[in-house]
Amino acid sequence: MAFISSINNKSLVGIAWHIASCLLLAMTINLSSCAQQPTQESTQEPMQETAQSTDMNNPPKIVGIVDGCKSCKDYEEWLSEHGVDYRIVTSPAEADSCALILFCGGPDLGIAPERDKLDSLVFNECKSKNIPIFGICRGMQIVCHFMGSELIEDLGELNQKHQKTSDWKSRFHTLILSNGEQWRVNSRHHQAVKDVPFECSLTGKSPEGIWELLVAADSSMMLVQCHPERSEMRGTEVEQASINYIKSKLE
């Protein structure tokens, strides 16, 4: 009986030791899991920050349309047809988020002082931040003016084809390029750029010698006196060249 009692005692001790070992192992696993959880969270947070910073470093490529008169419909439709994203720029700070700034057509310089001021401020922002510029009609004239060019205040009898009328179909004429090509363009204006204030890789003149297309040698700007955004210009050489230039700045 003493032998049996001794065996039973040993068995109880063994069972107790086994239970204690299992409990100790379970506690060790639980503590290890708790210790690793903060480490997992800390690795996730930097990944989120990296994703956010990547988005900030790669902003969407958009065109900023500067128009103090809010008459942007033709320009908006034109860009949309070519899949180009845009925004209306109403302050110099808004230009910083744009890959290119478009200066629109409109009234002569001096007719709308508030618009002249906005154009001037946005132009200065473009030059200081190296933002490319595309100018149409008035946009061509004011950019050249801001860079020091004089304007021909009134073409008068110099070029009747460029006088302001409501008949756009009669405004088509030949544009003679410096590379020998000739394009058909539509322009309607009584003021013009007198001299070119920057070096160009390509220029275009009317048969009467009026500057109507300027492409900067460093590709920082393209200026046209005609209206490539208008529906009757779809598919023309100047319209295709204009949209190609704009898209090249969004790549």
C-alpha cells in the first residue's frame, strides 16, 4: 500500500508540474503577442505618411485659366474635348497648383483694370515659379506687354482683315511661319504686338507683317493672336499645335 501511495503521490506531482508548464507557456505567448502589437502599428503609420507625401509630390496636372471676366466657356469646352483638366485661377497663389497657365482673350489693355491687375500678378507668379504660359489674343498682347514690348494701339487701315467684327467666318487669313509653312487662322483685333521681347524658336506673321504667333526658344510660352479654342478651328494646324503644346506641359 505504501508503494502504491508513493506512485500516486509521484503521479500527482507530475500532473501538477505539467499543468504549471502549460500555464507558463500560455502566459509567455500572450505577453509576446502584446509586445509585438505596438511595433506593428508603428510600422503602419510611416507607410500612411509616405503615401500621403507621395500624393503631395505628384499633384494632378491641370491647366489654370485666368479670366477676370469669367467668360471661360469656349476655353473650358475646348480643353475638355481634348481630355485636359483645368481650373479657373482667380489669384496668384492658385497658379502654383497648375502645370500651365492660359491667358484668355478679352478687352484691350486698360479697359478692365481689375483684370489687368490679376493678369499681371499671375504672370509674375508664373515667371518666379517657372510655370509655362499659353496666351490667346489679348493673352498674347498682355504677356508681351508685361515683358517690355510696346503695343500697336490701333491697327487702323493697316489691316482691315483684323478689325473687330462679329463675323468670325470672315476673319480667316493666312499666317506665314518662320519655318516656311502657311496656316489658316482666325483673328479679330485692332491692337497688336509691336516687337518680340524674347527669343523664339518659331514665329508667325500675317501677310501685313503683324506678329500672330510666338513660341519661346526655351519652350516656356506659346502665344497666338488667333482663337484656336473656337469651334470653327477644330482640326486646323494652329489648333493642333496649340493643344499639343499644352499637353506637352502636362506630361
